Amino acid sequence: MRLSEIRDLLECDVLNGENDLSIEIDIVIASDGMSEILTFARPNALMVTSLTNIQSARTAHMADAQAIVYIRGKRPEERALDYARKYDIPVLVTKMGVFDVCGILRENGLKGGM
């Protein structure tokens, strides 16, 4: 599924990577435990989290996540957003919670990575 489809399904604001929305996403890893994200990292993964500090962006980079979706309307700290920009990691924000985000993505064909 293209990141642009995910943006539309989850009604996301795009904070970074507007030009990278053609990226293909195959799997979703949702957690606020950054060690879990790293443990279950897979190619073409989308990271879903409510953790907004710089560690979330660093974890996405280390896990080679294709993009980050922050949930519950939480916006990343400026340092996290700067880090994502530096490494070309698209950053999206949705008002939805993790339950709805994962349910919608699963209903639309994506699998969980954990």
C-alpha cells in the first residue's frame, strides 16, 4: 500500500516527506517501546507510535522504517522532526488512536510485524 493511501485512510497531516508519499508499505509495527520497534524491524515497515521525542525518529532510522505515523494528534518534538528531515523519513500525524489505526490498516490489507 502506498503511503499516500495510508495518509488518506488515517486522515493524516503530513509534517515531512510530502514528496515521498509513493513509498510502498508492506507491514506495520505499532509500539511506544522503541526496543520492540527495533526487535521487529522489517523492510518496507510503517512505524506507528505516540512517543514524540527524538528517540522515536532515531529508532525509525535505525529500524529502517519507511515512515512514522504519530497517533492521537501528537506532534513530534522539533528535534525529532529535524532528525526525520535529515534522514528523509516521512512523518505523518493522525488524530486516531492506535486501535483504530491498526484496525483500519489491517482491514485494508496490511499485516502486523510483531
